[in-house]
Amino acid sequence: MSDGNLSERTRDPSGPGGEAGRVDVLIVGAGISGIGAAYHLQTQSPGKTFRIVETQADFGGTWRTHKYPGVRSDSDLHTFGYRFKAWRGPPIATAEEILAYMGEVIDENDIARHIRYRTRVLTADWSEADCAWSVEMEDVDTGQRSRLTAGFLWMCQGYYRHSEGYTPEWPGMDDYRGRLVHPQTWPEDLDYAGKRIVVIGSGATAATLIPALAEAAGHVTMLQRSPTYFTPGRNRNELAETLRELEIDPAWTHEIVRRAMLKTGAQMTKRALEQPAEVREELLGVLRGLLGEDYVAEHFTPRYDPWRQRIAFVPNGDFFQAVKAGKAGVVTDEIDRFVPEGIRLKSGKVLEADIIITATGFNLNVLGDIAFSVEGRPVDLSQSVTYRGMMFTGLPNLAWVFGYFRASWTLRADLMGDFVTRLLHYMDEKGLRRVEPALRPEDADMKLGPWIDETEFNPGYLMRGVHLMPKAGDKPEWRHTQDYWSEKDLLPNLDLDDPIFRYR
């Protein structure tokens, strides 16, 4: 099993295909999407040459970047894990467990030799004459530049900037005498034993951090502007445990449990959209049983309907147990300003803190912040239109893995693995070298809008950066749907002869 030691993996600058050569496919990112893409490419298009480039020193993406205490998945691993490799652990897993699982995929499929770490993609220019991308890269450690030609770009770098998290600018931040930390850049030397800690934010990161910090801290306070929906439950899947006890083949167990959880999730989403009041009452009712009517009314009753943002699962209710035990607490208020001893709220109350943690979200990253151009002309991604959230007008031979907001990211990564490899096969069979989605004559008057409708899904990181994203149309072909249950049948059967696809 791979354990994350860089010495075990290639850092040969030439890499597969040679530095000055050409690969059929360049995969950008060695996180959950990139490793999955490599697997699908190897198994479904074994004749294709490819390389993976990764900015970090090792694989893992999010699970390598995030090192804060208690870091864990907020999706169940039966669906967040790949469809082709059984998950054998608990539904909610730690970063270490997820990295070990990914390491097994890499080792079992001999993927490591294709990965070039500490390599950042700077620019990508499409050449019509060559029907290929000329990609300029930089060695993160030395600054040395290099180029690679790729017939197809498979963008798997995720959706947020790994180098920095989002922290709002509050008045008086320079006056604060304690330590200010963002979870995405957690300092290794941070000693929080016995300290008073304020965690700003109310999402899954805050709910993960707080019980982990509360074990050693003096006290932890979650400061939120408005509440979030949470759902506590046992970190155990009874169906999976039963099938394991019966010694059912792990691959069968994985598929059965995966389908059961997907069906349950789809039903929950449908109910949340059609019967928001009933679902809201169910979610709040569970918390009232743990914390009491008044506490839930003040601190855990969101202003929005369920599933407008992700519903954070709290395994074994550890966050609520910390609150119930008095090791943690919640304050619902707004920040007036930072003061030397902590934070002064708009209510006038001062929260004293030795450490303030800003669990305030991500900075959206659109296609890796890479400067794209076609024939030397810069491409403004915000003026392109998305084809089903996978491809974009104006960008030939490129696909971007962008997962689901309401379901596990990897579900869509697997579906896109099938789509991209099928598209590449189709082009080979027809002797085609270039493909790009394009608006049809019947789309000329189509209404365009933001990538995602904020009435459907509106987390802060997306609303802050949605103006940078490609546009969406009011027809299903030109939208990124959030319905895995329909896409699992739709995407594998897309008509590659559709006039939307412009080939050459």
C-alpha cells in the first residue's frame, strides 16, 4: 500500500512520453478525480499515452491539503469511493484512510509512473494546425519551465484554490493579539491545549474541527452568522455490516450498498425539494432531542430550505456531544470588529480567544487558474457556455470534472471517465482529431444565466465566484444538473453524433 512517501514515486522530469514529446491525454490533478481518470483511461483506452501533473508533492488533492484536526469526509465512502474498488471501512472516513485507499488504486494499477509531482500548469494554447494543446508547466521547487503537447486535456484539479482559503476582511484584524488560522493552511506548530478557541463558520469543516479541538482545548466556540443544517448518525452502515458478516463478495457488497445509499439519497433530495417544511422539521427534530428546543431554535434553525446548501453529516453526533458536555458552544451573531482580546460582536458582546480559526470557506478556482488561449487569443471562460458541466464552447478537446453538490463528487468522476473514453474511441474510429461543443441554430435565442441557479444551490464560495464560471443555458444540454439518478442513465447514452459536437 502507498503510504505517501515521495521516494516511492517517480519525479523523473522526462516522465512517460518524454519531455519534448506529445501525449494523447494530459490529466491535470492527482486527486480523487485525476487518479480515477487515469484508471478509466488505462482500462478503457489502453492504447492512449497519458501523463498526470500535480502541483503538490504527492497524490490526494483535498486529502493531502487539509491537515486540520479531525479532517474527514462529509460524503459516505460507499459512494465517494470509486465504483471499481470496494470500500471496506466505515461510511465516514479520515483523510488518512482515504489516502490509503487511493494509494491502493495507484499501486494496483501501476499509475505512479505516469504522475509528475510538484508541477504547475501555467498556460495552455490550442493549435488548430496541430490539433493539440501546447502546455507550459513550471517546476514548483526550481521554477524551471517546460512544455508538453497534449491531444486532449482532462481537467481534474478540483474547484478551489489549494494554496489559500477564503478569509473575509474584518475591521481590526491587525489589532488581534492571538493567533489567526485558516483550516486549509493549518500550522504544524499550533498548540491549542487548554486554549480558548473561536471557530468562525458553521459548515462541515467547523463541525469536524470543533469536537477534535474540544478534546484538548479549554473551550471551543462556534461563531456563526446563520445556522446550517446538520444530521447526526452512527458511523456505520448496517446493510454493509450484514453483508460482510455473511461473507458476501466485497465487490458485491460495495455495489449493493452503493445502490442502496444512492437510492436513499435521491429520495431524500426529492423530498427536500418537494416537501421542504416536512424535511426541515425532521432534521430539526433530531437535534431537539439532543440539545433541547430553545438551543436548536436559536442556533440550529437555518433561514433557508434543506439542500440549498450541503447538509453536513455528523458521525456519531460528536459535534453535538461536545456541545452537550459543555466543551463547546455556539454563538449566533455577526462580527463588529476584531479587538486585541478577540472578537466584538454586533450585540456588543466580546468573545475572548487565544486562537481564532476562520472556517469560512474556499476561493473558487476555475480550471486551475490556467491561462487558456486558442491560436494565441486569450479565452474568457466566463463568456463560454457549459455543455452538461463537462465541456465548454470555445475550448476544443477539453473536459472538466466537476462533481455533484448534493451527492458524492466521485459519482460524476466515474461517469465522466466513461464519457471521455467513449468520446476518444469515437474520434479514433472516425479519424477525427478535434471536438468542441457549440451552440446549434435552435440555441441562438437561448437565455443564458449563471453556472448554477442560486435558488437551487447557494454556498458562499460559489456565489462569490460564480461570475468567473462559464454560463449555463435554459436547456438541459447546456446546464450542469445535480441529479445523479438521471445522469447515470443519460451520460452513458449521449449521442456523439449530436450536432452539438463539432468535429474536425
